[in-house]
Amino acid sequence: MALLDNKNVILTGGASGIGLETAKLFVSEGARVHVLDLPGAKLDAVAAIVAATGGSANACDVTVREQVDAAVAVATAGGTQIDVVIANAGISSPAAPFEEYPLDGFERVLKVHVVGAFHTIQAALPHVPDGASIIITSSVAGLVGTPQVSAYGTAKHAQIGLMRSLAVDLAPRGIRVNTINPGPVDNEFQTTFEERVTGQAAADANAIFDSMIPLGRHIPMVDIAYGMLYLAGPHSTNVTSTIFRIDGGMGG
Ligand SMILES: NC(=O)c1ccc[n+]([C@@H]2O[C@H](COP(=O)([O-])OP(=O)(O)OC[C@H]3O[C@@H](n4cnc5c(N)ncnc54)[C@H](O)[C@@H]3O)[C@@H](O)[C@H]2O)c1
């Protein structure tokens, strides 16, 4: 039997990067994965992957409650219960000294990461049975300060606050709530960010970041997906309110 047989999963940001890697792994473990992500070719592509086990791909902006509710309604049609909720959708942050930091960028980053996670979890909760697992993708940037990206750092710390609050609120129902905190991941999201903050081309920017990671290398996306699998699956039933770092030691 696969680890997630007969499990229903809501996964935001599942059309790309870490979310896509997680969707593929979860499908291979038998899960029915319902992806919520912005419309476009990437969402269309993941639709074919999650269809293999009866999942769905839903165009949805996690900052818009009506859209989240509509997508959750698709995932829960016919009274389906949601065993795993993963609030993973995220965007990069403007990079600027705090004195010049743009308010609109600050607000947008908080809205996607924090309000988006709020909407996703609150909309799913009426369909979540006792003993379920909720995972929020935070970051090493939620553990330590990172220069020039105050919006992203604030949002990723706030997600940990949300997780801890929910972990105690939902513990009486046996619902577990944890964050997964990746360090710099070997993907386009991170490379684009590194190019922007270092002003270097990808290879040099990656090398600069490698030098900041104690283990000296970026994290493969599949490592994060297996962390998600652990937190979603049957071997973590006593794990809640945990900051699950997969960061090469960068979080200190
Ligand atoms: N890449 C890294 O190094 C890294 C490190 C730590 C944490 N993270 C976090 O991991 C998560 C996934 O990032 P990734 O690296 O896979 O990046 P990615 O850009 O590949 O994936 C992010 C996904 O979120 C979706 N998304 C963005 N805004 C959305 C919205 N308003 N509504 C619905 N979907 C939306 C995007 O369309 C995309 O599919 C993010 O929360 C990110 O902050 C990434």
C-alpha cells in the first residue's frame, strides 16, 4: 500500500516548483491531489498529472476568498473530506533597503503568503477530519533576517506564527499543523531572486548563495517534496507545531 492511498490533498501553488514536485510525489503515493494555482499553461500541465489519481487543477488566486471557496467546493464535491492541506503558494519579494521599500510590494507579499494561507486553511477546515495534517511552506527566511527583502522575511516569519496558533487551536481535534522551511532551493524561483539581489548571472549568483549554506549546496526540490510526504503521511502523527527545516543548516 502506498503512503497516501485514499488521501485527498489540497495543494496551493502546485503548478510549479516545489508544489509541482510535491504533486508528482503525492500522486505516485496514491493521493488525490487538488491543485489551486493561478490560471495558465503550468496549471493545464499539472491537470494531466493529478488526473491520474482523480485529482483536479483549479484556477484560483489564493488572495481572493471567493476563488478559494470555489476551488475547495470542487475538491470536496460529494462530501469528500480533505486529509491534507498544503498552503504553499508564494511569490518573490521586492529587493530594496527598508527606507525605500515599496508599500504595495510589502502588502502584496504578505497578502499572498499570509492571507493566502489563512484563506486556504479556513476554507478547507469544514471538510478536514480529525487527525488531518496541515502544512504551510515557510522558509529559512522565516527563521533569520535576510537583507533587502523585508516583505518576504516578514511574511515567512508570520506563517510560523499562523502555524503555531493553529497548532494549538486544532490540537483538540488531533489536527497537526507544521511549517516546512526550505533553504535556497535549486529552482527558477530562487535563481531569479538570487540574480536580482546579487546583480550577478545565475551561475555566480548560485555560487554566492552556496557559500552561505553550511552544507554548501542548494536544496533539490525533491528533498522538500519528501519532507511534505513525511508531514502528510502516517509516520508523523505525533508531530505538530514543528518548524521542519530542510535548509542545509542555513537557519542556524
Ligand atoms: N525556491 C526556494 O528556494 C524557496 C525557499 C524557501 C521557501 N520557498 C517557498 O516555497 C513556496 C513555493 O515556491 P517555489 O520555489 O516552488 O516557487 P514557484 O514560483 O515555482 O511556485 C510558486 C507557485 O505559487 C503560485 N502562486 C503565486 N501566487 C499565487 C496566488 N496569488 N494564488 C495562487 N497561486 C499562486 C505560482 O503560480 C506558482 O505556481 C513559496 O511559498 C516560496 O516562498 C521557496
